[in-house]
Amino acid sequence: MRTYRELFRTPEFSPLLVASACQVAGQTVGGLALGTLVYGTTGSPLLSSLAMFGPALAQVVGAATLLSAADRLPPRAALTGLGLLPALGTAVQALPGLPLWASFAVLTVLGVLASLGGGVRYGLLNELLAREGYLLGRSVFGMASGVLQIGGFAVGGALVATLSPRGTLLVAAALYAAGAAVAHRGLAARPPRATGRPSLARTRRVNALLWTDRPRRSVYLALWLPNGLIVGCESLYVPYAPRQAGLLFACGALGMLIGDTFVGRWVPRHRAGRLAVPLCLLLAGPYLVFAVRPPTAVAVAAVLLATLGYASGLLLQDRLMALTPDELGGHALGLHSSGMLTCQGVGAALAGALAEGLPPGRAMAALAVASMGVTVVLAPGLRAEPAPRAPHGTGAARDA
């Protein structure tokens, strides 16, 4: 499967894409609104960063306890519920007079529950598409996310200015609800991908199986750490340049869109693996210019160039699927999604803490240096060709 026409002819691909798009739009608009609200109330870069990206920190709890459900729940019902719950939580955060601690408590609960979202969504995508179609399909999801973030940050900034942050949170709640409706009406009722009941023990056992395989561990770390540190840079856009933050976010989404389009559609599969490490380095390098507080035009160009590097995630996910038995695909992708978002939350918290003592631009440059260092350390483990996948339970997994 190498063409978009083939992709969109695949049954259920379009409703799954639209439901995911509504989720991304809700997260983008709601995150900007809540970050602006918290920064306006507290003046704290740390709390503002945590408001936008902190819910991802809670995903580590869900990944450790709930993730076995990703392959053991009916996908349509799960995606419908995982759209309605954030709609309700975001509406609660819009209530006037809601204490800051209560708002963060809601974020934490939603973050734990959202740990299932990536596993269910991308596990279903992997099920719908032929093996050779996953990279193209996942690139379209990335492209849609880029477009929606460009529009979401631009429209979100306008909504914050016209409706207020609380009014914008209600718009985000409506977007989440729309995604739940599309999932319920557009996806077929299908059984879970795996048998058995979800359980804490099963989650831990499969997590251990996935993590103790050395090649998979290298891929997971490469998916999580360089990305998370650069999201920490992005979490400082508001304190770095409050009036230009929406522009920087939109340019970053545009760069991600361009990178995903190029890699997903035009890079031959036999060459794709060689680009993962260079793209990880590209993701961080341009942020070094923020140490000298460049003019807005230079900052925008740096963000646009850097975010081309997010396409490394597509290549690394494809490698992860090549290393993982099919029946563990949803769990493996859920662990990737939860780990990535957790590291993004850690990166945002670290960035906010650094910015309490350093100018935001210098904190961003420091995180970029750390991201490049992590990539260099992980590079040797990403160069070998992945071995063929073995079925779960054969004992073929390699221990570290």
C-alpha cells in the first residue's frame, strides 16, 4: 500500500482518522487555553508548562496498570468512552472559581485514562491496514495532527482573546465529544484483538516482555527521550514570547506536517531506517539559537526546521512493529504512546524548573543539548537491521 487512494479506500480508516483528529484539536485548543489561564493566574512558567503538558506525566501510571486493556477492549466502545471522558473533564476545568489543585487533579485522572488511547487507536490502525501500509497510514495521522495543531493554535489563540480561556475550554470539550460521536457511529463493532481479561499482572508481564528485549528497548528510548526533551523546549514558548507563542506552536506543527508527509509518502522503505538518527539530531539542533534570543523571524525558522525531525517517530514506530509480534501490537504501541507522553510531561516539568532560574531561551538550548546527547548515545543500537518477529510465547524474546 503506497498511495493515498488505496489508504482512504480501506474500510474504517476515515472515521478513525476523523475521531483522532477531533481528539488532537481538543487537546491543542484546550491545552493552550489552560496554559494561558494558569500562567495569567500564577505567572509561573513551571505551572503553565505543567498545565499544558503535565497530564502526560500521569500516563506512566496508566501504562503500568491499565495498558493490557488496549488489546482486550472492543475498540469502538473504548474510543467512544475515551472521547467522552476528556469532554467532561475539560468542561469541569472551565468552571469559574475552580481551585488550581482541582484543575490539576482532573488533569491527572484524564492523563491516567488517556494512556489507553494510543494503544487502542494505533492498535486498531495496525489491524485495519496491511503490514506494509502502517507507515503510510501513521504518516497521514501525523499530517492531520500537524494541520490541526497549526489551525488549533492559531484558532485557539483567537478564541482565548475573544471568548476568554474558560470559553475556549468549552470549545475544546465540544471537540472531544464530536470525536466520541464519530468513533461510535463510524467504526464497526468488533471484538478485542486479544483474549483474556485486562489485569495489572498481565500489564506488567507484557510490559516486561517488551522492555527486556534489547532492540525494542533501544527503539522505545529513542522514541521517548529526544522527543520529550524537545517538547520541554516547546512548553516554554509562552514564557519565552507570550505574544508570539501561538505563531511558534503553529510553525512547529507545520514543520511536523512537512516531515511526516515527506517520510511517509516519498522515502523508500529500504532507506527509511537510515534517517532515524539524523532526524532525531535535527529535532534538537536548531533550538541552540534560542540561547542568544534571536529575532522572531530566526526563531520561527529554527522551530520550523527542528520540527521536521519529528518524522523520526514514524520510522522508529515502523521499526518497533517489525520487532513486535502482531498480537502484542496494540500493547506495544500503547506503551510507546504512554511512555512518549510521560517523557514529554517530564520534559515540560524539567523545562519549567530550569526556566525558574534561567532565561527561557537558555533553558531551551540546554534541553536541546541534552536531546542531542541522548541521540548520540542511542545511535549504535538503532543501526542494526531488526530480526524477524517471533510469535508471543515462543521464548524467542531476547533478554538484555
